[in-house]
Amino acid sequence: MRVAVVFYGSGRSDQLKDLARALARGIERQGVQVQVDLLDVAVDREKKLTLYDYLVVGMVSVTLFRLKVKRVV
């Protein structure tokens, strides 16, 4: 099974990257045969997500009151 933890930090990428790493470690510790890849949208734009069985997506919110996703994601 292949899992991609996809994240986009937009200024706070260190915090989000740490969270993504922790999620990846937690998935790996579940005891199943799994390969987990961390993908930063800012760096890995050309990566094909169709290769993965599961996706975990995380990002910081653009505004406080209205949740929007940046176009780059």
C-alpha cells in the first residue's frame, strides 16, 4: 500500500512539515506493509498522485474566517 502525505506550508512550512512527518510515522507504525512519501506541493509539483492508494492533505488556512485553498494546491 502506498500513502502520500501532501502538504503546502505557505510561510509556516517548518511547522506543517513536522506535522506531516509525524503523520507519516504514525501511519507507518500501524503494522501494515505501507510505503509513506512526504510531498511538498511547492517542491514536488510534477509528482503523480495516481500512484498512491491513499492521500493525506494538509495546509495552513489562507484566512481566519473563510477557509480557502490557494490556487497552487
